[in-house]
Amino acid sequence: MPTADRRLWLTRLTGVAALLLIGVTWPLWLPPTPTSFPQLPLFGWLIPAPAWCDWIALAGALLGAVGMAVLCEPEAQARPDAAPPRLRFGLTRALAFAPALFTISLAFALALNQIRVQVWAYQFLLLGSVLSLCPRTETGDRAAVALGRVLAMGILFHSGLSKLDLAFAEGPGRWLMGGFLGLFGVEADGLDEKAVAAIAFAVPAWEIALSLLLALPGTRRVGLIAAVFMHTSVVATLWKLDQSWGVLLWNAFFLAHEFLLFWPAPRAEGVPLWTTLRTAGPRAAPAALLILAAVLLPFGTRSGSWDVWPGWAVYAGGVPRAVIMRGTNGDDWERAGRSFAARPDHHPGDSFSLAPITTLDMERSGLAELFAPIPQDPRTRVGVARTLEARSRAESRRSLGESSDVMDMVMAAPDDEIQLYSVTRTTPNGRWDEPIAERWGLGQRRGIDNLLDSFLLNARPRALSLPAEAR
């Protein structure tokens, strides 16, 4: 396959996949309301952004994706009888800007709401940047394909690396392996826990091995055969576990784009990456820097200096879990919190009860309302909890004028550390006070307001996500 055709089909595939994934997660891209799932902009200056910003970003992303999906061939390769020369030239020139329109609009949409930073959306943003920046020349096409291959290998490597711990084997890994074994009629509950955990380590080992196989020209065909098995197994397993359409479609896209990038072998196989980028011109330099950052920055995910999903830590076990609880009885509170923290196999989409405490599982609520999971970073959890508290406060003031409930967010880390963050508390006279530090058997209670400004990026909600009196 000529490199120009490879790039052309990569552009079309990205456009089609973006349309499908935005379509199956459509509530995620709508403007916020005081009753919809909270929206948290990446930057504080976007907090007062009006609703029309979301509509412009969505329209631009869809229009750009459509342009990428129907992208014409380069003029030099177009059939002379396809259209009148002037019309063909104008259409080709217009569609050439589709990747740039898609990338800019998608970046704006993600900045308006960081919950939209899904793994696939971040990958499409990077691919769109590469396709926009690399010139449509022979060397530019070669550079775009080469950077796409580096990104694909980096995603596989970091996805596997993030799962190499006991937290994955005992939590999401056991959950995934239970679904996989269920495809063959084997019940994981009847197997030894250590055996299931050992089998779960095959998932990250396979991903890392796959990234290495694709990196070496002589083993890429073997790597693609292994990729077929992995992605087919993942889709079948997640289908059995009733996961969202977004997860299933992204795995299908990833397999298709692996074949497009790695099979058959590119013609200029022996040309070093640096030489390819240097000959592609100055526009390829920022694209290369973006891909380099996307591959290197995820090494900081475990230390907390980089976010989970931009770190390609898909289904990783080493991330905190959170739940919001409401109630008044201290003994019930302690029992409910410890019950939640003691569930290493808990995974987004699971249902569980902490009665008599009223609970809200953020992951389950996000999946139900947005048709997509919410990011697993503490910043997102804190922002969502604070938004729900502000809505609850406004509702209580409108209806009862007072309340004795306590709303807290319990965050359980994989190392068994349990943090309890007070969201709000009321006094008997209905006055809303900041929480005071006290022991509830779950660790030190901390005011959540102290956390909102402790993150590098914004954790406060969009103004439109709050009732008018709470803005």
C-alpha cells in the first residue's frame, strides 16, 4: 500500500470512528444543565462559558469528522474523470482542512469539560494533530504514518505497564478474567484466587509483548495476528460484561488502525524515524513533539503527576475509587465506608448497597447518564462531589430550609489507605458550616473545599452545572 493511501485511509478511519463514538456517547457532548451530570472545565477561565460554546465545538468536531471520512484523494492521484478539474481542486482544498477543524473543535470541547477526555477522544485528538500538521507530500505522508505507529505502540506499552501490579490482578484483572472465562462456560468463582490473579497478569504481558512485536519490522505480522486475538477477546469479554458501546467501538477501531499502520510493511521501511521527520519539513516538528509527549508523560501516571487516561492506564488497578455517602448515624457510616473499601473487585458498572447509608457511585451514575465512564483521577471525583453538594444545598434551602444530613465522599486507594472528605454539614438551625476535623473510624475527615484549589488543573464545575443561586 503506498504511503499516501495509507495516510488517506487512516484519516478516513479516524473520521468514521469519531462520528460513531461521539454518536454513542452523545449526552457527553451536550451543554451542561443544573440537573445533568456535572461538567468540569480544564481551566478556571472556562467556568462561565455559555452553552453556545459546546454547540460550536460539537458542530465543528462533527463537520471535521465528516470531512475526514469522505476525504478525497490527493489531486495528483485523483481520477481525471471524477469531477471537473476546478470543482475537484476546490473540494480537495476544502477537505484538506477537515483534520484541522476536527482537531481544534475537539480540543475546545475537551477543554470545556474534562470528563470528555476519554481515552479514545485523546487518541483522536493526537491523530488529528498529526494529520493536520504533517504536509500532504510524500515525506509528510511518511512522517504521519510513522508518528501514528509510534503512538499506537506507546498506547499498548503503557496500557500494559499500568496493569503490572497486584491491584490490577486482584481487582479489574479478576473482573475481566471472570468475564473471559465465562465465554467458555468456566466460573471464575470456583477457581483459586491466586490462580485467577496469575492468569490476569497475562493481559498486561500480552499488551507489552504486542507493542514490542509491532515495533520490530520482522515480527509485525506476528504482532498483528496477536492483536486480532487480543482485541477480539477484549470485545467479546466486555460485551459479556455489558460494557458501554464506546469501549467496544474503540477496540474495534484500534484493531483496524493497527492493520492500516503496520500491514503490509511500508515501502521505506529502512528509513530512520529522525530522517523521515527531518525531510518532512518544519510542520512535522510540532507533531513529533506532541507524540513524544504522549509517549513519555504517561511514565508519571503512577506518581500522580499525569492523569490516568491520558497515561493510557485503561482498566488499571492502581487508581483510587470513590463513592458519595449521605446519612447521619456514625456507626452506620463507618460500616458502610469500610464495606466499600473492602471490595477490591468493585468495578465501574457494578451495583452494591451500603444501606442504611444513601450512596451514589460516581462511575455507575456517569455510565448511566453519559453512556461513558468518568475519568478516574481524584480531581474529577472531587469536582463532581462538590457540584452535587452545591445542588443538594440549594435544593435543601428551597424545600426544607434545614437538614441534618452529612454528605461525604469516601476515596479508597489501592494501598488500603482510606480518605474521608467532608463535602458539607448542616447545623440544626439550618446554617451551612464548613466541616470540622473529627474521627469516624475511616481516617481524618477533611474539608473538600481545601482540595479544589490544590490541583494543577481546574476542579470547579461549570457555572451552568449549578443552580442559579449557587453560582
